[in-house]
Amino acid sequence: MLGFVAANDQPGPNSVSAWWPSAGLGVVSVYVVAKRWRLIVVSLLAASIVGIALSAGRPLLMALAIGTGIIVEALIVSRFTVHVDDKPRLTTMREVMRFVSGLLLGALVAGLIVGSTFKYYVGASGTYADIVLNIVIPHAASIAVIAPVALIARMKTRSGTPLARILHPILLTIAALVSFAPGGFAQLTFLPVPLLAWAAFTFSMWFAVIELLLVSLLVVGVTAISDSSPFSWLQAMWLDPTSVVQLYILVLTVTTLMIAAARNERQKLEEEHMATAMMLHDGFEQSANGFALIQQDAASFRVLDVNSAALSLLGCCFDDEGEIIEDSRLTRLFSMQLAAREGAMTEVWDDADSPTPVSVTVSRNTNSTFGQILLVAVVDLRAVRAAEAALALQIEREKAVVEKLTALSQRQDDFVSSVTHELRTPITAVMGFAEELDETALDTEQREYVTIIQRNSARLLSVIEDVLTFSRREPGMSDGTCADVDLADSLAATLDDLRHGIRDKEIVVTNSLGDDPLLVRAISNDLSRVLINLATNAVKFTPIGGSIDFSYSTTGDRVALTMVDSGPGIAPDDLDKVFDRFYRSSRATHDGIQGTGLGLSIVQDLVTNMQGTIVLESDGQSGTTAVLTLPAVETSS
């Protein structure tokens, strides 16, 4: 309808409309519909514009050029202003600049399309540049006035007082009428400018855009009715007076939009700063630690801000109004900090003058507005003191427990030592008399009885020795110092001690060490005890008619003694536990094999003390392999 009115205002094949509301409405139509409907809407818009042009007497080619120009123009402007989220906006300075750039480019393209057709097809008079310029300016003015209505979201909150919102449109209308009424002077056309600037600064952007639209309609209507304008004196110049009015509207609109966008950005920035300040102040106020900002003014100190925690922790330094008490402990700390010229100074107040134990840190800064600023940070030490007291109490309790456990362990050691000593004396007597009996004339049954007495006495003595050794030793203790020891000789002596058990079970022993010396760094007594424990275990677990093999190897500065028996082996699950004190494997318990579970634990301790290693390997079915590794004796070259 607006296009029909504008086109028929100047009907005929040789005329172009003085104003183009369809250009602005074409841009709006692209904005307000969903993306999937834009092609249909643009097609309908093109058809309606061509029909309007034909109804006003324009030739078909001219009508098609007008429709094409407006559609291309609408697409160009929308491309500049529609964001990636498909939501056109016009609230920031950057968005306004993109919108202005888009409308100028779109109007220029439309002017070139329509002006070329008008000039070279219809044969209009005037230069090509004049024709194009008189089309571009009305197009741009129409888009600038109408399109922002669809781009700017209406503010939910109102700006300005109700009286100002009523009086301002009235004053703006009067200013427009005074400027553009018949017989008006071009010198008065500035009157609407300050009023629109006032609207852009005072009211919302929506309010300013609506006023722009109303003023533009008023100016166009007044100049159209009176056939005259303050710019009529430009009739003889290159620009049509009507186009000058449109240019005036364009400049007025762009100026107002920029002012409103700048005001929006400033308001948003102020709101962000205010929100940040409020958030920081809330954190400042709600902090468990105390904070205070103090301004130094000559010899006095003035509180700029202080939170409730600081007032509570340093109550002796502040009065009821929150000001610092002169000659207080805090002001003395300020003076010391300023005199020392240090970046920060910290004191711990934990005495009778401070009702609450606190740590007070004062740092200095210089601010362009407030001058010398002192930042006070106060940390409540009551939790720290309570934790220290609880820790001290816990330490005392643990010390008492340790002392009790030590005393209990000592009593146990003393008891074990006493019992083993008392047991060893009668066992030694039993073994002595058994040896005497063995040397007398006995029958076969009597000799068998003596053998059983000797075997079980030796077993009981071994158990007593293990328990006694365990009670006396601590990890890392030694019965001597490392020296050069012949490993082959020690092993031979061990096998000799066990010859009766080996003979009784008909075990085949293979000793690959030979008679040549094989020197290692070890403690002689400890090494003998290690070998006797390992060999005894092998003899105990090897079945009758089994075998035990001894071999060795040297690698660098280490000598490895390997013992392999043909017994049932150790279950893989038990391998990690056999070195634990008093641990006995499930197989040994099931088979009724005697033992205390201390032998391997003592072995590991003795070997570790000699800087060696002991490793047991077994698949739980085909025997056990024990590898004893000791430092080799360095030989001179």
C-alpha cells in the first residue's frame, strides 16, 4: 500500500518516486521471517513491487528493474546485519556501522540497477550520476528509518520520567514543523538534532527509533504537501531538493543511531562494572579473613572500606563507627610499615593485648584517586592454634603408646630370652646323655630309641635357637663384620652337619662348587646360619630318594649360589609370604612338617645385612629353587 502511494505520487513512464518506503519494508520482510521462508517472501515482495510499478505506468523492463533493485538491496543489507545465530540486532556501535555499510552498499547497487534502466532504456533526462544519486539517497533514507524498528528489541525497562516521555515528542514535533513548514529556513533544520540526541542519551534506543520514524514521516509529508522545503533553493543544483530532504533524514538517523548505540555500550559497560564491583564487594564482605582499605591523610589514617571480619578480629583498634582509634596497635604498625619502606609487613598478635590470635599483614600502594593506600589483611589464627594443640596432644598420646609398646616388646623379649635359656640347659643335658648312651652297647630297639631322642632333641634345640635369635636381633643388626669367607667350605660344612638326615632319606646331593676356594664378602657365622636354614628346608621337603643340586655362577662383582630340590615346591600364592615372620605355608601345615616359621625371615635379614639377596622360585609342583647372591671378593690383577 505504501509502495502504491509512493509510486503513484509521480506516475508515468519517465518519473521515479521521491521516496521508497518499499525499500525499507523489503529489508524488514527479510528480517522478520524465518530463514526457510525468506525465498518465498522475497519472491512475493518482488511480484508486488513489479505490480505496483506497472500500475503507476512504468514500462515492464523498468518495473522489473525496480523489483530486482529492491530485492537485491534487501538481501545485501540483511547479509550485513543478520548474525550467525540468524538473529538481526542493532544495539552496539559495531552493529550500527555494519548496518550503515550494508544500507549504503545495497542502496548503491539498487541505484545502479534502476538508474541504468531509467537512463538507457526509458531515456530520462539528466546525467547518469544525478539519476543514480537521486535514487540511492531515498533508498538509503527509507532503510535507515524503517529497518531499525525490526532490528532493535523493545526494552523491558523504561528510561526517562513519564513527563519527559510525553513532552519530548511534542517538542520534537514542534521543532520539525518549525524547520520544514512552508516558508521554512534551511538555517533552522538543526532544531530536531539536539532533541534526537537528547532522546538517544536519555531514553531507550527503541524510543529514539520510533521518534525518528515519526519525524521522518512528518518531514516527508510536510514537504510533499507544500511542494516546498527549506532546501528549495537547491533546485538549480545537481541534487534534487526532495533528495536533499531524504539525505537530511539519512544523516539525522545515522547520527541518532550511533549516539544511541554508544549510550547502550556505555550503559552495558557500567552495568558490568557495577556487577563486578558488587561481586567483589560481596566476596570482600563475606570473607572469613579480615580486610580493610586505609587511606593515609597526612599523619592520620582514614578507613575507606572494612569488612565485618576485620572489625571483629581487630575490635580493639576500631571504634563503634568503624574508624581507626588513634595510637592503636594498628596505627603503630602503619607507621612502622611506612617508615620501613617495605612492600609488606606482617605481625602475629597472640598475647594479652589481642583478645583473638591473628596474623596482620599491611601492604602499601599508591592510587591516583586516593593517594597512599594501605591494605590490611587479617587472618584468624584460632583454628591454627586449635590444630596445633590437637596435634601436640596427638603426639603426646602416640609417644605414650610407643613407650607402652616398647616396654611390652622388651618384656616379651626378656620373657622369650629367659624361657629359651631355661629350655636350652635341659635340652643340652638330654642330648649329652643321649650321646653317652649311643656309645654304649645297645640292642637294635634301644639304639633306635636313642636315635629318636637325638633327632628330636636336635630339632627342639634348633627351634630354641631360632626363637632366641629372633628375640635378640633387630633388622640390620649383625653378629660381626664382613670378611672374606669361603662359600664352598661353608657349604661343605653345612652338608656334613646334615649328613644323617640326607642319609636317612636317601637324598642324592650334587655339589658343583668343588674343593677350590670360592671367596665372598660375608659374616662367617651368619652365612653358616643362612646355609643351614636353606639346606635344612630342602632336606625336610625333599621326599625319600629325591635330589638336591648346588651350583654357582659369577656375574661381575656378585656370586650366586643356586640350590634346587625335587620336593613338592611352594605354591605361587605363598612365595610373597614365606619371608614373613611366623608364616608357614599351607603345604607344610598339611604335611605336618615341623617348624616355627622364623627360619626364612632370619635368612632374609642376615642376607640383607651382608649386602646380598635371596630369591625363591617355584611353580608349586616340581621343587623349589633358591638363589643366594653375595658380593664377590675383589681379586688383584
